[in-house]
Amino acid sequence: MKNIMKCILTVLFFGGILHATQDEFYIKFAKDDREWHLDYQNSSGSSFIAEFTLEGETVNDWSELITVQAISVPSPSLRKYYSEFIRNLKDAAVEHEVQKRLILKERKSIFFEWWIHEDSPEAQHEWVRAFKREDRIYILRYTTKKIHEVEKVRPIWEKNLRKARLKSGSIKNVDELVHLSPKVENRVFTDPEKTFSIEIPSNWEVQRDDVGGILFIVPPSKGTLSICAPLESDLSEDEILHGMVELRKREDASCKLIRHEKINLPNGESIEGVIVGPTRVGSQNEIPINTLVVVNHGRMIFATAPVEIFEEMLPIFKERISTFVVHEPSSWWDYLPSFW
């Protein structure tokens, strides 16, 4: 067996922003001695995700993947996280049988694996370790598409994830840390007509859609956030959301209402949206996605992501939606569109 090289991945929280402080949580675990590199990271408020790939691979083209994430969840439940995780997988892979096995269940952590058999084009095997701390769930995942090597890597990665620990307190050996401080700063985007603004990461691509809305694309292929043109309807918000659910069901027979989702606003109020899915996109309708639909200040907002990462992206989308502000024109000059 190869020597195991220690690696400490640190998820640092202070004032809702990820950076080094004396008060921190981190997942300590071991990985093998191959060259792994941080290929993707994103954060929003108290939620975070980072993905590591092997040298020469990316998150868009990988054979093995390490994922570290933290999600903000009121009254977090590991049992609920596990059941929703598996249910979303099965919804996404309706044409493929998803197998699962609960390896370890403790009061503040859970360890399980899931897989799709090698005769499927979606074949893969993943081990997941999740920890509960205060109002967050911290997750460590190792995924491989090398199905023929699963039994070879099983003792290595089951040991690595079983021995993983959620730590708190200051770090002494700073040189051993792989810091996950975000490289991407947020910026305030205002639409050309100056009718609304929203805070988004600076690396999100911005496009105007064909019907007067704004589309934000999360790299690399993590999802989209779409803000539609103002609604011209006398329907209530509940009626609009219900109509959208029924429309999605007609577009895709496998689509259903997954649940209602509350979004907390900075002023202490909240709005409620719905999560629907899966629907399929792509040139051959091969990518199943879930969608969060919200009506806020007379505008429909859609947040979409592939089903397998939707729950990871959801806290990030909710944090962005909570920063959405509508601007009332103060003079006729404000009605004039600005240059794109």
C-alpha cells in the first residue's frame, strides 16, 4: 500500500467570510501520495465547496474527485441529509439503479457509500463522510469512475474517511494547511436599466436572455441563476409558483414538486420558493437538473444545477437571491438604459 500523506483541509468561518482566524473548523484527513490540486472553489456566506482533481484532470473531465464542502442548515439533521442525498441521486438516475450502504452512524457524523454499476454509462462509486456542528454540515467525499479499481481503493479511502475528524481551534502547523480561502470576491451587479441589483461572485458570467432577463452562469458548469423581466400578471405569488410547477411537469413527465424552500432576507423577513425536478437539458437531454423557483419583488428567479450537486449549490443560490434588490426610478433619466 502506498504511503499515506497527511493533508489538512481547512474551512475557515468568521463573519460570514472565509479567511484565516484563530476560531476555525477544519476537516483533517489523509489522502494518497499522488498529485492532487484544487481545481474549483466557491463560497457564499457560511456555505462553501472545494473540489480537488488529479494532476492533468479538471472538474469537467475527471476520473477521481475529492470534494470538501460546508452547508448552512437550520437545525441540521444527518439522517435527513443522508435520506435527501440518496433520494436526489435516485431522482437523477431514474434509468440507472443506485445502490447504497450505511457504513457508520454516530451522534455527530455519518459515513456511507453509494454506487452505480459498471454496466451503466453513469457508473461511479463514492464514499461520503458528513459531520454536524452547530448550524452547518461539513462534508468530505471521494468519488471514482474507475469501477474496476473500487475494491483496490476501498481499504485506502474507507480508512481515510473513517479516520477523518472535524476539528476546531487554532492551527499550529500552518505549512501543512491547504487553505481554502476564496480567490473570488463578490461584486454588486446592476442591470443596464438600473431596475435591480444583486451581489454575485466576480467570476460568474453575465448574459442577457431573449426575453429581457439576466442570466448568471456559475463556472465551471455548476449551474445558472436567472432573473426574469418584471411580471405583468394579476396572479398571486403562490398561483405563479403553482403554475410554474405544473408547466415543468408538462414539459417533463418525470418532473415533480420536491419541496417548498424558505429564503431568509437581511431585514429579518423571508420569502418562499419551490424546488422542482428533475428536468433534462443539453443537446440530447442528457443532464438532469433541479430548479429553485422564487418570486421576489414581481420578478421570477430561477436557480438551476445538476441534480447530483443541487443541494451543494442551493445555499449559495439562496445567499445570492437574498441580496436581490429592486430599484425604484427617481427621475425620467433613470428610465434610460445604460450601455451594456
